[in-house]
Amino acid sequence: MYRLMARSRDEAGNVGGVAHITVRIDNQPPRVSLTERWWIWEAGDLRVSPNTHPIAKVEVTIRDVQARWPSVTLEFDPDEIPDAITWDRRFADGTLAPVGEYQVLAEACDVQGLCGRDTGVIVVPLMDVPTATPTPSPTVSPTVSIQVTPSATQVPATLTPTPIPATPPTEAGPEPKPPATLFLLWQLTGLLGLMLALASASLIDPRPAALRRLEGIIRQMTNRNDMESSQEEPFESKGK
């Protein structure tokens, strides 16, 4: 902050009153801090803070110093500036970065066009995994065995089970023959089935009914002939 004062003097030497104004001088860019060096599998810390005026943009550029591949530029919202920078090892054309060192430029500009920047280096070693990382040795986890103790169940006195004697195994011998009563039972069952079949056939078959009607007709004719013969006998006797 500065205070500017001014006054005027005419040719006669008269001096006027003092006028003053306070001005703000801002010639400092935003403050940017980036990790100096980190491995490709790590992340670089990024810190951005404004000086006097608000920040307008933040860009991070990853490039090959020899310009063999197109650079990668990452743009961030001033309200959502990340705390760390990571790289997938790909340039703008998709080329996978070989073993080497690559420059990282972080730049932040305020609304007045003042820009602050810082640089770092990403290192791609011969191996993509850190060689100093110790390999954890396998640990043996104790095995916990759970012993289940069965609980006793009280059984009522009236439900005392009766022990069943074990039947000793019998030696394999010739198959027993079926008894005669079983054979007779099978014969009776077959005969009964045959009688039921005949009875059902007689009920279904219409011929027995027709025979009975024919028998009735024959009986009627026989009775009629008998009657006629009995009526003719007296006349024959009178003639004689």
C-alpha cells in the first residue's frame, strides 16, 4: 500500500493545498510449490495459494526435455486444485514414456495475469516398481479350534427306551422256498380274478339277454301248440 501526495505551484510562487491518494501495488504472482523429484509410481505434492488477487487458472505440464513426444497438459479448476499430481506414463499421443526423467511444470495465474510457477521431475526407472520396497514375509495365523460340548437333555422316566438285542449276522445259504399256503393263496386270487372278469363280461355282453328273449318266444309257441292240440282231441273222439 502506498500513499501518493500532490500539490501545485503557480508562476507567482503560490502553493496550493496537498491532495493525496492511496494505491495498492501488486506485482507478486501466486505462490506455487511442487515436489522436486518423485518416482513414476508416486505422487508429487502441489501447493498453490493466491498473493493478492484471486487465481484464474492452474495448469500442470509434463513434457520430454528432448521434445520427442507431445507434452501432456492438465488443467484444474481454481476452486478444485488437487494436492498431488500423478501421471499414467502416457504422452498426449498415447506413447508410453520409456525409462528416463521428465519435467513437470506447475503454473498458476491470477485475474491480473500474474503467473507463478515451479518445476519438478518424474523419474521412470528401469523397473516400474520400487526396488527398495521390502517384501513382506508371510505370517502364520494361529488356528483357533472350537470345542463344542454337548448339553445333556433330560428324558422323562416314562420314555425309557428298551434295548433291542442285536441280531447276529446269518450266513448266506440257499434261498428259502415259498410255503404251500402262499402258492394256494395265489391260485385263489387268480380264480377270483377270472370269476370277476366273467361276471363283468356277462354284464356288458348283450347276448344273454337276447337268448332269454328267444327262450321266451319259444315257450310261447310251445304253449300255443299244446293248446291247439288239446282242443282238437274231442272232435276226433266223437268221430270215432
